[in-house]
Amino acid sequence: MIYLDLLIGFLKVGLFAFGGAYGAIPLIRDVVLSYGWISDEMLTYMIAVSESTPGPIMVNMATYVGSSQAGFAGALTATAAVVLPSFAIILLIMILLKRLLKDPYVQAVLRGLKPCIIGIILATGVFMILQRCIGSFSDISVDPTAVIMTAVLAAVYFGLPKIAKRALSPIGLIGISAAAGIIVYGLI
Amino acid sequence: MSILPDLFLTFAKIGLFTFGGGYAMIALIEDACVEKKRWITHDEMMDVTVIAESTPGPIAINCATYVGFKQKGYAGAAAATVGIVLPSFCIIFMISRFLDNFLEIAWIAHAFQGIRIAVGILILDAAVKMIRKMQKRPFPLAVMIASFIAMLLVDIFALRISSITLMLAAAAVSLALYIAKGSVGREAAGK
């Protein structure tokens, strides 16, 4: 049943989403692709939309996936499921376990989790870029337009703070890439 | 204004006006809850941030739950948390009804082709920033590199291993190392 799947899928995301907004993206990608809810391509569109609208990215993506799979009730289920673990854990810590996070065993678990999440986020970013540039790995075909656009956008995003002393915001990069997409894919 | 609606509206306003989530929201929450409303002190705000970094979920939600509970128990926690989620829920729900139709318009589809590339770069950037902040000691570096390689292989060969499995494995290794070190320490102390 779709509501139960959404509930369990997004409870898992909410429970394991250490490492902030981007830590949740690999988890959401896992859940969404394993249930076959949404394609990899549609998922990147959703990430962009979630990044460009107010609110935490993780919550936005849950609402989006839930809505696309099962309408309003689905959106409500997925959003509640993704929020519930962090809500419950904070209450638990405040009421019962003020010292929980200082416990050496909990600390040991966190020492393992945090670098692992960084590795997973890095792999997700690298994989998304590779996939865009060379297509699927079973049938490699280099897309020169995508390679050039990746190089130019990365140069702008990472280079601008060094030259202009002013960082480009994520929304700024999404805006520029959208304009570049319209020009490159539309006119050429 | 009584406290429950006040909590709800204050956090709804924060939810409506912060883009990108995460640390951008911390600044707004600090401004509203510490400076203006004096619901929590600056030190408490620092505490929440530390707790939020060690617990799952968006920092903004952790903060909302914390402040709400401090002010008015469970009802306060619920009011603040629903408040911070509700605005983006409504916005995203409406967008999700229309995006498929939008994507049939050629120039919007082209724009999203470009945006796909930006999303990869943003995720890469988030990882790079985390690597810069992380402790450069052998254990975390080894876990990070091993997780990176494992996850990349999982993605490339479409293996049925979830990132949660990797995280549990990393946590288990770290815990086992800690316990092993402890027992070695006790033996040494016993002799």
C-alpha cells in the first residue's frame, strides 16, 4: 500500500538524515529509486525546486514525492514521516536523556556516522555529474554539451568567490544554469 | 498574543522566508527567538545547534521543537514544529500539482536540463565544505574515503545496497573499535 510505503520510506529518511539538508538527498534518492516512484532525472528537478523554495530541503522533497505518488494524503504522510523522528528525538533528549549525546558509546557511533555521510554525499554528487556527462555506465556515450556546461558552471560557482569576494548562492547558480539551459538546449 | 499562536506564527514566518534551509534558518531563528521574543538565551541556542548536529533531521525543525517545548511543553513543541513546516508544505504541494505540465513546455524543459547540472555541482560543493570542516585524523578520513568508494560502486553498478546499510556498517566499525580499545585499556590497568 502506497501510504504505508511512504510512511516507512520517509521515516527511514528522517531517522538517518544526519549531516543536514544534503545528507538527506542520498537517502531520499535510495528510497525513491528502490520503490520506483520517480526517475533519477525527475529527482534532480525536485532537488532544484526544493532548493529554490523556502523551507528545509528534506521536508520539501518529502512533500513533493508524497504528493506525486498519492496526492494530498500522500504529501501529508511523507512530510509527517520525515519530520517525526527528529521531533521525537529532540523531545526525548530534552525530557529524559540530557546526557545521552555525551555517552561515550553514542559518541563512538556518531564518530563512525559523520565521516560516512560525507563520503556518501560526495559519491552522490560525483555520480550525478558523471551520469549527466557520460550517460549510463553500461553504455557510455559522452555528451560534450553537458561536459562543457558542467565545466563552465563549476568554474563560475567555485571561481566567483575568489575573484569577486562574493559567493554565488545556490539559488543564484540554479538561476544561471536555467538560463544557460534555455540558451544552449533551446537555441543551439 | 497567547503563547501557542505566537509560537506557531513566529515559526511559520521563519519557514516562509528562509530559502535553502540549514544554517540560513539558524540566523533567523536566533534573531526571532533570542533577540526579539527572548524565548531562549544565546547559550541555549548554541546548545540546540550542537544537539541538532548530532541528531537526524533538519536543524530548523530541531530548533523549533526545542524552543516550542521550552515555552509550552508538548503543545508548544507541536505548534512550533507544524509552524515551521506548514508554509513550505503548502508551496511545494501546489508546485507538485503543476510541475509535470510545466515540463511539457519546451523552454522550461530546457531550463531544467541546465538545472540538473547545477544540482550535481551543489551536492559536490556541500560535500567539499563538510570535508574542509572535518577532523583530518586517520579514522574519519578512512571511513569517509571507504564510504565514498563503496557508495560510488553501489551507484555505478546499481547494487541493491542502501546508504543506510553503509551508515550502519560505519557506526558498527567505530563502536567495535571503541569497545576493543576500552577492553585493551582495562586489561592493561588490571596488570
